[in-house]
Amino acid sequence: MDRTVINKYKNEKDKLLISKVIDKIRFCETKNKIQTTDFLDEMQQKLLENFLKSQKISNYFYTGGFEEAERKILIIYPEKLEDIIANINLNEYINSIRIELPNEMRGEYTHKNYLGGIMKLGISREKIGDILVDDNGADILVMPEMLKFLITGIPSLTRFSKSKIEQIELQNLRKIEIKTQNLKITVASMRLDNIVSELAKSSRGKANELLAQERVLLNHETIQKSSKEVKENDIITIRGKGRFIIKSILGNSRKGRLFVETEKII
């Protein structure tokens, strides 16, 4: 694979990610061994998906350890394993740690508390996948090389010193119901800046600032063009404000504005 393809990417972080994946593809092809990335956010997954398709690479898949995962690793495999890859044991590539809170602390912690604690241990974010939280505790998806360090390190955190910490198999992950909130907004048009303004409860000017600061993602891609048209079923992420799904356009008001039904993931 020609590495000059990296030059088409302007963002240095994108270049580095593409470069690492090219190296993994080459290693996979020459050594006939499965290669994986660290956990990728949805924007990185989209970037790599477009890159792999452009290079006509097909022997790969994404997984986060469970079907609804947001943060996923990329698994690249040799073509000769095509027939057996469907039965791959994902526990070899993603591990999970369960934190079970003592009775007196149940219901106290949110996703932010668990992630913040792990970050205090000096773990980089790309080594951590989704964190599944309920009142009883959390299941944390991690890269295998981080497993022992975290199992011994998490109890050293004051907030988790009385908790039970153990490794679990991916098939035993706790089931978390995704909660959503229905929101209806009214916009002059389906331009992205109009939609962002309403969802972020801000002015059009502030919405355009969010776009310019690359804090808005449309279907997991950073978009800066304010006039970009938004459609039904599009997913809009506004960093610091949340994630929204455009469910349907309900109709027009007497003044010609559009009634739009959206859903916020909470």
C-alpha cells in the first residue's frame, strides 16, 4: 500500500491514525496475523471506514464487545481466515472489568465518575471502551494489556476502595437500557446551523461558532459547513451538549417554519 495516501489528510491526528492502520494492514498481510487498533470513537471509525473502502480493503470488522457499543476496535485479519473469523473469540481482543459497589454507595456514581477515576490512574482514553453503568456499579471495556493494571489500580481509588473488582466475560456484560428524551423544535429550514442552534439552545451565531470549532458531528463526521442540509434519521453530536437523532419532519407552521421531532440520547 502506497503511504503517500496519507498526504491527502490535513489533520495531523488523522494522518497518524491512518499511518498506524497502514502498518497494521502490512503486518497482517506479511505475517498472516490478526491485528487490532485501540478503541476508536465514532468519528475515527467513520474516517477509517472511508479510508479502507477507498483502498478496497475488505478483510476487517469493528467491535466494541457488544452490539450497541459506541467505542470500537478495528480488527484486521488475513484473507485465509475469512471462513473462521465469524467464530472469533472476542474475549481475546477486548476484556471487561466489573465494579460492584457496596450497598451504601449504590446509585451514587455516573459514567463521568467511573471514567474520571480511571483517568486518574494515568490510562489513556483510547485504551478504554464503553462504560456500562447502572445503580449497582459499572462494566468497563478495556484493552487486554490494561486488564491487570486496572484490576489492581481501581481499588486504590478512594471512591472504589470498598467495591468488588473482577474480570468478567463479554457475554456476561450488564444490560443497559438506552434512555432518550423526545424534543420538538421549530426551525426556518433544515440547514445544519438552524438545527444546531435549536438543539444547543443558542443563537445562530453561537451555533456557527460551534461548527467552526469542530464541535459538531453529523453522522459521526465533523462538519463546519453551516448550510449543510440535515435529513430524517441523521445523527447530530454537539460536543458538550449531547447527541440527537432527527426523527421526522412533522410539517409547517402558518409562517412556513418547520416542526421537527428529535430524540436526545441521555
